[in-house]
Amino acid sequence: FETSSVYTGTEWSPNIDLTPGIGFILTPMEDYEVTFAGQPFDSSVAVNIQGVGNVFGIPFCGDKYTASQALQEVRAIEPRCKTIMNQAQNAKTSPVLYWGSEDMNGIKSDFKLNNYEAYYFLCEPGVDFVWKPSCSPAAGV
């Protein structure tokens, strides 16, 4: 990753220590395989959602959700969260998809979520709550 960087949530840095509970985004300049040691998730993981922008994945059961279903679950706790957006795997060839009430630079679509991919949740200032995905989203949202 010499010419790559990692986003720590506050800054882009070429070198950081990965810390449990702290998110990060890897941005290699070319295809790169990363392997993490550990045990697979056996239940959903609670996420602390604070402030305007939050980027996180749903590693245990993300594939059970569409964007509208995930947003509906989040909004049941905090209605000031307005939009979910995918983090396009390759912004040059993949469109940014979003769902919600805020107009974003991308394509509005109720896209399917995937395990181990990051999603951006846009909320209003001042939110601070914990969401633990139910892994049983409401049907027909």
C-alpha cells in the first residue's frame, strides 16, 4: 500500500494501527487482496451512529437488506437519519447508488446490501444512538 491510504474517519493516513471498534477504508491504487485473521461473525454487530455522516458495514446479515429496509430500521430509532448511500467499489466504473429523502450525486435506487461492504448513512447533526441490525428486515418496504 505504498501509494495507497487508509481513512480513519477523521483523516487519510498512509500508516495507522487498526483498532477494534474503529472503522477504516482501504483505498489501494490497484487490485489487492487483504486477509484478516479472526473468527467469523455469529450475530449482528451494534453500530454507534453519531453526527452527520457514518460509514459502516453490516457483516453478519447485510445481504438480508435492501437500502430502504436498512434505512427504515435506522429511522425507527432516529428519524433524523435521511439517506443511505453505497460506497462505489470503483467510482470510475460503478455508479454511486442512494436511497432516502436527500438528493445525492448518484442514482436513486433501492439497492441490495452485501455483507462486508461499507455504506454511508446521512443523518442530521446531533444524532447519537446505537443500532443493532435485527437481521429480519420488514418485507415490502
